[in-house]
Amino acid sequence: MAHTLSAEMVASVHSIEVSTGQRVDPGAVIVVLESMKMEIPVLAETGGIVIDIFVAAGDVVREGDALAIIE
């Protein structure tokens, strides 16, 4: 079952820590967001394979924007 990771706030994408096709464990850092000079890691809630990444470093995301899909 696919799980979509979403941004929880308006932020800029600081870095992408995984690549498409990579296997990840629950709790792995997928994307690091930056807001108000704080880095906020977005963690995988489930383990699986990264199917797609929708953002790139430097992008600005809004609350609810999809960041990546893990299946």
C-alpha cells in the first residue's frame, strides 16, 4: 500500500535524503524542510521503497503538498 508524505507547514526544501527506488525503514529521513531558520526532517512513517519524489532542493512547499510516495 502506497503512503504519501506531505508537508506539514509552509517551508522550503533544504535537502532530499533519498532517491527513487531506494528502500527505507520506518523513521528514515526522507526530506529536510527549512522554516524560520529551523531544519525539520520529514520521516518515513512506514518502511518500503521510494516510488516518487515530487520536490527538489530549493522548492517552496505549502501545508499539505505531497513530497514523496513510499510503497
